[in-house]
Amino acid sequence: MKKTILAILSVISFSSYAQNTVRVNEGAHQVFYNVNSKGAGRALTYDEITGSPYVTKDFKVAKVADDYEKVPVRYNSYKDEIEFQKDGTTMVLPNEPKFSRIEILSPKQTLVWADTGDDMKGYFFELAGGKNALYKKVKTRFNDLVPAANSYSQEKPASFSNAEPVYYIKTEKGFIKKPKSVKDITEQFPDKKEAIETFVKSNKIKFGKEEDLIKLVNFLNQ
């Protein structure tokens, strides 16, 4: 009996040890916490800039790929990068297909990498999944330091600010960027035209509301 238990524990231990880890030689690189500033005439560190380039500054444990260990991550929405911590060092996750879906465990969130065919391609928050999906692009802008015009005025400090989120509906035919009307949807779902129009009208769907877009995408997946 003891031999059997030891054998099982050995298998479990080996399986855990054999799990892949994210390493530097897989394309990860160290994070540089600075931004080039023309106003200051030098690179500014994140600490010198008001606001934050992170959606959430704290690291959260996440599954970054199948058969890889779970690691603490956070999303840099200024650089559009996933940072992770390993052995006390903060690195950037390689931009590779195997790391294209990041599942944060708590609070539950999913980031996916998608090529939308425009300047927004990169990481998106997945708000609704399935055959059709709703993606949300979160971008942070850097507003450079503005020196004082004269001795009577004050300089305007450098800051990070959030841009308006941009929503995409991913379908089998491509992406619907910033859907504004029922027509934007029915053009890709002509066979569901009447059903979509009825759903939008009866549920008073507003295309500028995130929760309504989630309802709509969930309906498209039925």
C-alpha cells in the first residue's frame, strides 16, 4: 500500500515539475518603466508621471497558456503588454500565439490577442465569448509635460489618461468595429435579420452601453 501511495505521489510531483515555465529565452524581456518626454528633455519614469499605465496596478495570478505554470500578471494598456513576475523579476510576456489568451483567475477576466486589421490590434478584454465574441480595447495615452510659458505660469506635468474604450464584435466573417446600429450587425448576419431587429427593439438595446452589447453577442450565439 505504501509503495502504491509513493508511486502516485512521484507521478504527481513529476507532472508538476514538468509543467512549462515562461523563460527569458522564449522571447520575454525585462520591463523598462520610463517614457520619452520632449517636454522634460529626457525619459520620465512612471513614478514621475501622474496617473497609471495599468488597468490594475496589482499583479493577479493567471493562466497564460495550456500546460504552462500560472504566474502573476498585469496589463500595461499604454504599451499594450502583459507583464508577469518570475523569481522576483518583472518581465513582458512573449507576443506569441501560445500566449494569446490570458485568463486571470480572480477577479475573473480574460485578455486575448487579436489582429483586427487596424491600429487597435493587440490585447483586448473578452466580455462575451463563443462563436461570436465581444472584445473591449482599453488604451492609455501619455500626455507630455508642458513647460511653463513664463515665470508667471506653471508647467503642466506629464500624465497618463484613459482613452474611450473601443468595442469589437468578432464574428466568423471578421470584426465589427464600434457597432452603432442594428444595420452594422445584420449586414454580417443576413439570415438572422428579422430576429436581430426584434431582439434589439424588444430589449431596447443601446449600442453605446457595454452591458447591452454583451446581451446582443450572447443572443447571436444562441
